[in-house]
Amino acid sequence: MVRKILAILAVFSVLSPAGGAQPTEPPVPQLAVEVMSLVRELRLAMYYAALAVYAPTPADQHLYSQQVVNLIEGDGGEHFVGEGPQRIPGMLNRLAAIHRAIPPDLSPMKRRAVFLVLNNVRTFLELALEESLASLRKEDIEAGAEHMRKAFAFLFAAWGVEVETPYLGGVWLLLKHLGYQRPTPPARAIPNR
């Protein structure tokens, strides 16, 4: 969605007459785009991993497991399988982009914390990738589901949670360190009693 808006803004800025400056929205910083895209793709990968665990057939399980691989590696990845023009940068590539886009004015303590969290998230995503690839090599649906349970656990660890206990940190903590509000699911209507 953000990309579509940015593309539309770019087209309007090129097409607008040079003499008539029109007010436009400021561009969304690259860091914000990458972080929010990472959040969206991580949640989608968790969804596909859960679907793979409960898939009714090995073919369905392989389809869902492959989607997890695609979201982690991106369309330039060694194990990417996809069709169509849709570009998927991949969460590992997004982490590298986030690393490059960290503001230089971030305090040294905050910068160190952000880099540690980025390393944790990368490790968890790499482990989830290994488990998803292992699931793709299985023809037995139960063995494949076992690998996808592990993949889901690693993806969940990459997301992270708000806790008071010792914790390595994941995307949730990254959002907190970078000053983003915690994404919340949309409110559901509560039925009248």
C-alpha cells in the first residue's frame, strides 16, 4: 500500500508543471517502509507456517512451506519458487536494508540494542528457513508438520513478545527501540448481551 502511494506521488511530481509547486505529502522514510513491510511479511509467514502444520495433504503443506521460504529469502533467493511480476524482497534482505537505514543520530546504547535485535531476528529467520526447507523435503505429512511447527516457533521468536523476563528480542522490541507504536489487531465488535 505504501509503495503504491509513493509511486503515485512520484508520478504526480514528475507530471506537475515546474512553475506550479503543489503541496505533496513528505516521502515515507526508507526505514519506516522496511520496518512495516518486515512486520507484514513476518505475520504472513507465521500464517503460512500455521497453515502448513494443519495442511490436509503433502502438496498443500509444500505449497504453504514454500510461501514461508519465499517470504524469508525473497525472489532473489536460492530456494525461491514463484510466478508473476510481484516482487518479494524477502525478510532477510529487509533486515539488511533496516540495518543500513538506522539513523546516525541514534544514541550509541540504542544503536547497539537495535543491532543486537536485528541479529537475533536474522538468526531466528534463518532457523525458520532451515525448518521450512526440511519440510519441503518430506513426503510424510506428519514429519513435514513437525518441521513447520519449529518454523512457526522460530518465526514467533523473530516477532517477539512484550515480557518482563529475560528475552533476546525480536521485531516487537525493534519497533519499540525505533519508536514505533505496537501494531494491534483491529478491534472486533463485541456482541450485546
